[in-house]
Amino acid sequence: MKFSGKIKKMISKHSTPISYDIPLDNNLIPISTFLDKIIKINFLNKIYCIECNREINKTFAQGYCYPCFINSPRTSECILKPELCRAHEGESRDMEWSEEHCLKEHFVYLSLTAGAKIGVTRATQIPTRWIDQGAVQALKFAKTSNRYDAGCIEIQMKNHISDRTAWQRMLKNEIDKNIDLIKLKNDLIDVLDDNYKQFILEHESIVNFEYPNILFPEKVKSLNLLKVNYIESRLIAIKGQYLLFDNNTVLNIRKHTGFQISLEVN
């Protein structure tokens, strides 16, 4: 089977294990059904902005041309730093967009990827956000009515818990099994300012995730299609937004959003 087109981030479905599709133009490639198969990926030396579809030489913020990176509401500062959101004050690159994305319910959550981390996501992005990060467990911590308040809670917690994923350990499936997310949540509530405790969620359950795999690598080396434009390796696992191959290389699909590729499965 051979497919070609502009690649987009993988679409996941919370099943056991998680199922993945890779969008290539209008086709959905059921990549998680190809475990233990030889995957051939050829970069066709064309990249397109996922916002304006203009052909470009490189992407910014995983898929955008520079003008769209500077101007699009999808690449606003608050996407990476929710505490910088000002939509609740009427300030935004695009208020109509912000009303749909920033002024909606948000969750602050705890997840277990390799170690524990804290994060923020829109309600509509659960559980996709957790899966994209390669979490094996996740727990809702707080719910707010906008992105800014969720970001403020996250900032408070950064002195006590990381907001980053140790991606290499996550891909090697090196999980700290001593972490209890329920206990961690209770510990963090104790250090949260009183004015934020109104947002805390009670009686939430831990959500578990299993990823399609034959085995996980002992080492990982990230591939860049601008440097290595052809890949031919056996697929051994999929986790987060990564394809993992039997030669210890991994490909971050989301990082290559907008790249024109061909994909062949043997």
C-alpha cells in the first residue's frame, strides 16, 4: 500500500490499545494496524503552511509559515503560556476565535508520562491532549471557565511539579511507577492559594492509556525529514505523536505537519 499527501498530526482514538490514523490530504492511514511492518516514508521536498497553504521552506510552531506564526490566533503566546491569555479582558489576535478557544471551559490536569507533570487544555481536547503527550495516566485537577484562570493555577504549581514531558524517557516507556496521581493532587491542593481552591475538582478518577507496541526502544534518536528525507524501518510502537522504529529512531509526526510525503507499507 502506498499513499501520498500533506501530513497532519495523528488522530487518536481512546481504545485499548489506542488507535491512530495519519491524515495525508483527504486520506486517513490506519497506521496503528501496521505494527511490525516495514514503513517507507519519503519526503517529497515540499512543505505547506497549515494555515494559508502557501509553499514554504521551513515551518514555525509545527506547521505555520512565518507571517501566520506572527499573526494567527492559533500561535498566540497563550497557546504555550495560558497565563498570558488576555481574551477575558477583550484582547486577542482574533476575538471570535478566542471566544471559541480561550473563553471556554479549561481543565488543569495531572498526567504521568515518564514522571508527573501538570498541564492545561480545553475541555474539548480531553483525552486527545493526554494521548498526544504519551501519558499512561491522567487526572483532572481543576476546571475553569477560561484559559487565563487555568494558566494561573498551572503557574502556581510549577514550583512543585514540572509542566514538561521528558520525551525520551516517555518514548522508552520509563515510567516512575511510584507516582500516585491522587496523592499528588491532594498534596498540591494543600499548597494552592485559597482563591484558586474554588476551581478544584473532587471525586475524579484516573484515566489509563495503553499504546500500540511490540516493544519500546532502549535508546531514541529523533529524525528530521529536512535532514533525512527517506525512512525505511520496521514500526515497533506508536506513542504520543511519535512513530517508533526498530533501529532506535523515532519520528515526531506533529513536528512535520505540512510536509508533503509518500508513505508505503510492506
